[in-house]
Amino acid sequence: MARRATLVFAALAAADTLLAATGRDRRRWLTKPLLMPVLMAGRDRPAQRALALGGAGDVALLGSSQTAFMAGLGCFLGGHVAWIIALRQRPGRGHLRARPALAAPHLVTFGAVNAYLWKRTGQDRIRLSSTARRCSRCPWQRWIPARRGPPSAERCSWPRTPC
């Protein structure tokens, strides 16, 4: 079931990408909302929650207003938190702690994307970079050795529970 869903997702994603590249935004209202529900098939509940929030963020970004953008950003932040919770519940913890170099591609990509977007984000620059930093840093907290003393806001200020 999951394999078939992945193939359907790939076809929908290709169609959505083609529609986006050719400027057919109105037709994307047909493809974009179907992407995450198709990918959710055969997944466990925590992963479905994370994918649902990502799908809601995708749909919100189809809008053109500042409110739609901020709703999409909020959904993506919630989706990252849901992924953190989902991944922390899975077996096989400690893999990154034993091989910290595996984090390098993630960190390089994070830095490159933020550098690229810095001039393009305008008035939302600080808000976006702060959200991105939190989303990026929180998953690593369970593998980074804990500091002595009270938890600081810098380590992971929001949300406290999954981090």
C-alpha cells in the first residue's frame, strides 16, 4: 500500500511541479491538496499528523496574502514539531550520537537555504530565520549532550515539550 501511495505521490508531485512551472496556479488547487493525504496512506498516526500539518501549510501557501503566508509558516512549524515527536517515538535512537558527521549535510543545507533566502524574505526575515533555526535545531537536541544547569531559551525555546 505504501509503495503504491508513493508512486501516486510522485505522479501528483510531478504534475503539481509542472503546473507551478507553467504558472497555472488555479489548477494547483486540484493537485496540491492531494499530495499529503496520498503520502499519509500506510503511515502511523504520529507521521500522519506531521504530514497533515505539512499539507495544510502547502494549501495555505497557495494563497497570496500575508495571512495565508503566516498560516502556512505556522502549519510548517507545527508539522516540524509533530515530526520531532514522531521520530522520537521510533526505535533506533542514538545513531547520530555515534556518527555526528551525519548531521553535516543537514547543517550545510540549512545554512545555504537561509543564505539564499535572506534577501528575499523582507520584513519576515527575522521571524522566518528564527522559526527555521528552531525547527532545525530541536530534532538534534536529543543527540547533543545536555549542558549543566537550567535549560536556556537558546537551546530550544519553543515548544519545550518535544525538545
